[in-house]
Amino acid sequence: MGAAERDVPERTAHAPGYSVIGCEPAQANDAYLSLKTGELQPLESSDTIADGLRAPLAPRTFAILRRELAGVLLVSETEIIGRCGCCGSG
């Protein structure tokens, strides 16, 4: 269940009263799966236009995400392209 489908707890000490929610491509969803299972998951696919997220999640980064994020939302390639205005779509 993604963060948008449940109540998001207050999790961040940096901004009391606010929650930090991550976002990643559905086609490169290792952070989402790692947070959902509580264990670092391998990157099964990196076929995404979001090239900065094509690398696997490192243990140190995972620990930070577990501590700071209230959840992770998944987005489609169409949503990424539509929101960033890249690839001549926008």
C-alpha cells in the first residue's frame, strides 16, 4: 500500500508537523519495495526515463529513507514525462 492510500504519520524531526514522502518510478521501485518489506530489495528493473534512479539503493541510503520518509509514491513513465515537460511533450 502506497503512502497515498493510507494515513501518513508525522515522521520528520526537521519540520515538525510535516511528513516527507518520497517518489520514484514504478519501473525502478526498489526504494518503495524496500520500505514496504523493511529489508533492502534489489533493483529488478531500471528501464525508466528517470536516469538518476537507475542505480540500486545503497544500504546507507536505505537507512536514511527508513528514518526520514513517511512513504514512497510510485509514478508512471507517462506521469514523469508529463510533469517535467521533457521529450517534447511539454
